[in-house]
Amino acid sequence: MADRGVGAWRGILLAAATMVAPIAALGQTVWIEAEKPTRAAVTRHPWWYDKVRKDQLSGGDWISHWSKDKPGEVEYAFEAPAEGSYAFWVRANPVGTILLYRLDRGPWTPIRMDRDNLDRANVAADGKNDLRFLAWKRVGDVKLTKGRHAVAFRMNSQNNHHGAIDALVFTAEPFLPSGKSRPGEAEGPRVGAAGWPFMPGRDSFAADAGFDLSGLNEEVAGQSGFVRLSEDGESFVLGDGTPARFWAATTYAQRRSAEDLAHHARFLAKRGVNMVRLHGAMEPKEKTARLSDVDPKAVDEAWKLVAAARKEGIYTTISPFWASALKHVPAAWGIEGWPEDLSPQGLLFFNPKLQEGYRAWLKALLVPPNPYTGIPLAKDPAVAIIQLQNEDSMLFWTMQAVKGRQLEYLGERFGEWLATKYGSLDRAKAAWGGESMREDDFARGRVGLHINWEWTQPRTGGRKKRLDDQLQFYAETMHRFNAETARYLREELGCEQLINAGNWRTASTTLLDDAERWSYTANDVIATNRYYAPVHVGREVGWRINAGDHYQDVSALLNPRDFPLNLRQTAGRPMMITESHWVQPLGYLAEAPFLVSAYQSLTGIDAFYWFAVGEPEWSNADRADWDSASRRKWSADTPMELGQFPAAALAYRKGYIRQGDPVVVEHRPLTELWERKIPLISEDPAFDPNRDAGDAPLRSDARGAVDPLAFLAGPVKVAYDSDAPDQVADLSRLIDRDTKVVRSVTGELSWDHGRGVCAVDAPSVQGACGFLAAASPIKLKDATIETTNDYAAVTLVAMDDQPLATSRKVLAQVGTVARPAGWAEREAEFKSRDGKTTYRGKQIVSTGKMPWVIVPSQVVVTLANPALTSATALDPNGMPQAELKIERSASSVKVTLPKDALYAVLEAK
């Protein structure tokens, strides 16, 4: 498929800005050189700390302090040129710094220089990576009267009370920090030339915010009891029987302070999140640790997360083990013959020693009282789901690394299994037509095992029959582990939570995934991990973005076969996607929450976990070059994913988009799974740059009888029960291959994969995402969307449970494209990692730096609701920003949405 670029971002994107917050008087700036205080009580370091590159400093110097005895203080008098609201910025040392300020006679207030800082720079004269850094920090917005004021700073760091300040700014002008440049002096286009900077203030959770979805959550998660299954077993209900849908995220904020974690939970709840996932690792990390030891820090983080989340009505899914992350297996653990430096992928399902340790880790996590709540996690209904393990399977390629004594041990278990099935190993061999392997040692009860690759090949005769038995044995081994672990959790640890076995995939999506999912039916809930991740080629593609990397910027709207929600759901079980994300450097992120909300609703997928969040609020800071937000691949806390949550989460959780009747129900006897017969419809394979060879998923040539675009028409289900007749809807009325349009069975959704446009047209939510300029105007039942944006996502959703035509409060949400300031790329041809494939796409020239710079929206909406009388632009925290012009007629209202905001609210007042 040809690469389709973001029109507004071709060539080089340079930093340019308009302010997000309201401004009092354009052209009003107070710039203060820190080395010129009105009053100072500081001690300069006698040599190294002040040896800095003064050409990088505003005014050619800074003021610093270094004293083991006392803090340093400086004060500045200044004149505010006019009364109004000013953005207060400071350029100071962010490394290990405790910096406080006091404005006029106000209280001393800490400035968190270590988070959400911008334009971080090493200013050490010798270039050493030590304490000598500077960064800009937006302290906040302050109200100033015209005339004289004073601002003081106190440097009180733990390391010799150190600190350094270069400049401070009070400004009502658009200002995007760039070194020592003042407003209007930064290199590149002037303010507003390319976009607006995403620089939200810290959310204060004010009561007059234009949206706050935390009211959808319980006051305390689990207040009515444990989350349980619905009567048909296919969805979730709360303890009191209320149906539950989960808009979820994997978070790492438990690694932060208690204050930050509490703020993070409140921040997520406001934006519609009601479930978080702990992606943990409870095993001990020291190489000298005993098998029964546990990582106390990991356990404490889990306890903290559950405690903080439950207070905001957010449930927790606990995933306590990931074999791939276990990088050492000490010989003292007694796993015979296993290399100490090899991750034990596959072993947990059959190795008794590792299972012994795993149970000890579960017990240490779940049984002791949580010191932050007083309730053991096993007894805490705020813990909704326990996921036994993350991303491991005996049916995936990593199983081929099991060799030596552990493979022999597994072969002995296979021998026992065969003797039970056939009566003896000789009878098993006879059933295979004499098929044998050199590893067979029937006298010792040991049977050779084929590598997983063999299952992906067209085998016949005795070889195929032997492979069928091996697949059944592997699947039943995993099923037995899942069932026995559930018994341990319930009967020995007293857990009442729902249980999910795992979330992984196999060596062949078409031939093996049903066997994998069947093994999960030993437990309550089915899950998988699936990302949307177009081709990305570079030296560190598994975890970050670098200048020089190549990638293809292809919207999922033009590539529907790779849509992560294309899932065969197991009948009688809820379905979750426990990790997903539109993976950077992809530019088309705004479509993600829109599509997930729409198709999660249509298909009845019960929980979708965005991967991942971890900042207290946004991934909007450059803490260090290696950890720059502009280079992260796996961050969902960005303006075009997390920033698009409110409308999407509201529509999904309220059930505004109807769930459809299944368009496919396939019945499969288990023998079909072991024999690897082609299903009626198959998911396309997912791709993980950390575990898969190549650069993109390899699609199988094997195809079922049903068009794979059926996933976009309605739920697709599979029952592992019998050879009962399959049920397939008349898809000809839903899938038009000529026009490249797929319509949902409910009539509320349409996906045009030729033009790259998806529309939602339900009574209480309407909108469209994709390449909208070419499709404008987009006419829906009650709304018309007009735009000149090449690419955008626009959603109108009722906030009062009413149809849009009669609602008295409507949230309008717009997403375009966000790139780091200074991001640059060019068109390019490039080779795959193995050199065998040539792609057309882009090369990244510069990854830029924070903040995000957002393509301005050019959107006009007309809504057939004349009762609406006002429209207000909202800032990223939902706070009123500016009144918008609203044109009213007898039958409708028309509003031009703000070009420099994500949200607006339309109300009847």
C-alpha cells in the first residue's frame, strides 16, 4: 500500500506556537536576568559548578548556589506592564534540584523542575553529564496587577543545597522556550506558522471544568463487591449487577511518589479511565536470591497502585509475571540445565520448580494486608482481574529455545500423555505409521518433540498425526497450568477476582491461535495483546525513535486488515485487549481512540488497555536525551491518544454505540484445532519488533471462507464445542468491495478504506475520522462536519444521556496531528532489516523536542439542535478558555471549532 503522508507536516516541522491558556495583553513580557537580583544570599562554587558554556546563557551568565550549610536565596523586583494573567516561566537547573518560589507575600511554593520541563540542555563547559543542566519550566499562570512586584527563589537541594537560575519570564505573549531566546526571537517560523504548542498547566480538577468523567466511576472501586461475569458469561458486571465496560490503560505511575500517583489516578478518572493494569514482575531481581524470595519494591508498587486507583473508582488488573523480563535464572533455583542468562519463556507451563517460585511470588503479593488499605489484594474487590502471565506461550516461536534437560523433561511428560491416550508408546508410534525421531527413547519413556515451525508447514501422514498429538499435548499442558493456578488462587489464597490466563499469540495466527485461546478457557476471561504498528526500521526500533530511522506513515483507515480489534472472540467469555496502541513514529494517532470506541462498542470487546501511561499527566517532557518524550514508541499519554479519550471514553462507557448481533459464529470441535484446519475467518497476524523477525507481520496464504473485513461489520465469535452448524450473516449487504466501504450490522458505523474515512452516526454520538478534507462535507443524521484539514478526528457526543438533537450539553472533540517541536522528516526509499524488501516511506531527520506542536484544526460543525445557545473553547484540562461564535437558525446551530484547542462544549443556557 502506498505511503500517505500528513499534508501539513511534509518537509521540516519547526517550533511555532500560540498559547493554550487565555492571555491578558499580547505583547506584554517581563524578562528578568537571574544573575541580576535585587537581593541575593548565595555561595558560588569555587570552581567546577560555575564552569559552564556562557554563550548558552541568557545575558551571558547565571546565578548559582553551592553550600553544605544553608540554602541560597535570591529576590527580584519587577514591574508588570498591565493587569492580567501571565504565564510564569523559569530557566533553571533541573537535576536533583529542590527549588521554591514566593510571589510577593505569597507562600513558598515548590517548583518541580524534574518533571514536565522543556528544552533541556547540558551547559557544562567540558560537556560532562553531571549536574550542570538547564531546562525551562512553566511554573503556572499568575494574576498580576499593574505595577511593582517581587519574586523570590530558594535553592534547597539535598546535594549541597545546589541550584542555578538563568532567567525568569512573566509573559502574556505566545512563548515556546528555545534556549536563551526571548518571545519572538526563536529561530524558524514565527509564532503560529506551523501549529500550536501543547503546554497544558497542571490539572487542578476545578469544579467548573467543561468535562469530568470521573462521575462515571464508583466513588470507591469495588464498593458493591467484586467484578463478575454476566449471566451469559460474555461480559462484565459490577458487584451489584450493573453492566460494566472498561476503558483502561497499563500504567507505570506506581513508580512515582504517592502524591504523583494520586494525581495520576484522578487525572485518568477525569478522562474516562475506570481500569488500570499493573504490568509487573514480582520475582526477585538479585542473582543470589532464593526461588521463594520476592521483589519487595515491585510488591509495594502494586499495593500503592491499587490503593490510589480504588480511591478514584478505578479497578486494577494485576499481571504479575512476564517470562521475557526475567533475565536471570540462578542455578540455585534448581531448574536443571537452564542457562542462567536465558529468559525462561515457556517453562512456567510445565516446570515444577519455576511453578513453585511463581506461587510463592503470588502469595507474597496477594495475601499480606496491603499497608495502604489494610486489605489483602486477594480480598480487595478493587482488584478486578488477575492475569496469570504476560506474553508467553508454548505455541510461540520462543518455545524453540527450550533445549537440553528441560526439553527432555517435557518429552517425558509427552510420553506419559501418549501412554494414557493410546495405551502405550508403541501404540502411539503405530498410530503415527511408524514415524519416529532420533530423540525418541521409548525405553525411558521419553518422546522427541518437534520445533514449533513444523506446525506451520503442510505435513501429511504419520508426521502430521504426530504433530497433531504434540499440539494437543502442548495446549492441554497450558490449559492444565491455567486451571491449577486458578484453583491455587481461589482455594489456597482466597482470591475472588476474575482470572485471565494470558494474552499472547502463536507461531501461526491462522493455524494455532484457536488452540492458544482454548487453553485460556480454563479461566474466566480471554485476552490478547495487539498493536497497530506500521513498518519502522532503525537500530533501536524495539523501544525508541532515532534520527536516521525509516518508517511508513500509513493510517489504519487505509489498512483495515491490521486493525487491532479484528478478533475472533471466544463464545461464552469476555474478551479483552490488554495491551494496544498506535505505535510512534506513526503520525496518525488521533484516529485511535475514535476507532477503538466505535468498534469496541460494536463488537462487544469488554476492555481495551492503552499501552502505556506513566507520567502524572502527559508525556510532555524531555528529562534526558535517552528518555525524551519525543523519542518514545510506547507512550499513549500524548495529545492525540490520551487527549482524545474524553469523547471516546464517554461514548463507549455510556453505550451510545450499539453492540451488533454476531455476523459470524463458528463452531469448532477440538479435533479441528489439533489438526490445524483453516477456520472460517482468521485474524491477521500481529507484529512485535522485540520478538518477531523482519519489519512487518507475515500474512498466511491460507484463507477461510469468510471475508476478513467481516470483523468491521459486527462481532465474530468461535465456540470450541462441537461440529454444530456455523452461522454467517449475509455480508454482501455490509461489505462492498467495489466502493471499499464496510457498514456495521447496526447501521451506525461505516469504514471507507478506499478514502480512509470512518463515520459514526448514532443518536447520541456522531463524528468522523481520517482524511476528511477529501470527504467534506460529511453529512450525518444530526450533524454536518466541514473541514479543510487533510486529516482529523471529530466527535460530537451528548453529555446528558440525550440524543444530540435534543441534548442540552454536547462535547465537541477534535484531533489532528501532533509532532515534537523541531521534528523533521523526508520522503525516502529504504530496505527492510534483512535487506530483501524495499519500502517507500520516510526518513526521520530530527526527532525534535518537547512540547508537542499540533496542526491547527479547521473544522465547522452544524448540529440540528437549535436549543443550543452557547459554545465555549476548553483548554486541555477542560477549563473554559474563550467563547465561540455560534450561528443559530430555526433548525440548527453552526460553530467554527477553535483551531488551537482539543475541546469545545456547546450548551443550552
